[in-house]
Amino acid sequence: MTDIFSKIDKIYNEAGHNHYGEGVSQIEHAVQCARLAVEEGERSDMVVAALLHDIGHLIGEVNSDHGNFSHDHAGAEFLSRYFPPGVTEPVRLHVSAKRYLCTTEAGYIDSLSEASRYSLEHQGGLMTEDEVTAFRAEPFYEQAIRLRRWDDEGKDETLASTPFNSFSRYVEDVCNV
Ligand SMILES: [Fe+2]
């Protein structure tokens, strides 16, 4: 196991029990998202992005009810010490992807969990036309949208758990160090 995976594993084992208003814990949400990425045949960088996209909720100052409304940027910044943009950019953009889909896709907003609808208001709400254009100009915007779909789906309270460390090989695959 690499040093970076040990470090991440420790963060999830210590703080991953928080739910932040969802039915599943952060660690369960992480592995469900990563599993969806694997099932869709994604490359390792996207599997790691899916696994770690909410790490910003687990580091630094967080609110025990809703976590950290800036967790997208906090997480990407933390991960950029260890991972390339193929991991960090979808993570940085996954909240923007929610705002984008709420703005541009009919019915999307109604499909969100209650916690996710609540946080939307604190994350800038719907996008303006300029924000939509700027989002589409991001090199990783399509990856961010794919990640967002797993994020919405990876909240199944009935699924049996997959061990967090079963994803270590994907982390090792894309690690910068
Ligand atoms: Fe998430």
C-alpha cells in the first residue's frame, strides 16, 4: 500500500462515518461512486475521482450537519498534491456540474436528494448563461458531469458494502508520487 493510499484510508476510516444529511455514510458513498465508475469501464483517474470527490467534507473545518459547502475546491486542492488533473478537475467541478444540470436538464433538480437540494442554495443556485458557457469551456466538464451522475446514484442504503481499500490499486495507478 502506498503512503498516499494509507493517508487517504486513514482519513476515511476516521471521518468517513459522517452522513451530512444523506442515508449513507461518506465512506459508503465513496465506494458506491467508485464502484459505478468501475462498472462503466472508466479509467483509473475517474475511479479515483469518484472515490475521493467528497474528501473536502472530511478534511479541515466542517459542519457536522452538512459538511463543507466548498468541499469541491477544498478537496481538489488537497488532492492536487498527489494526483493529476484527470483526478482533481472532475472533483473541483462536481458541484458546478450539479448547478449546470439543475439549470440545463429538465427534471434533474427533482431527482436530487433533499440534502443535495438544500446545499445547492449555498453553492450558488442555478447558473447564469455566462456560467453555463464558462462551465462548458472547462476541459474536464464532461468528466465532471459523469462524476455527478455517480454522485447522485451512489446513495443506496440497501447495497452491501465494498471495502474502501479494495480501490487502492486505482489510487496507485494514478498517483503522482
Ligand atoms: Fe458526493
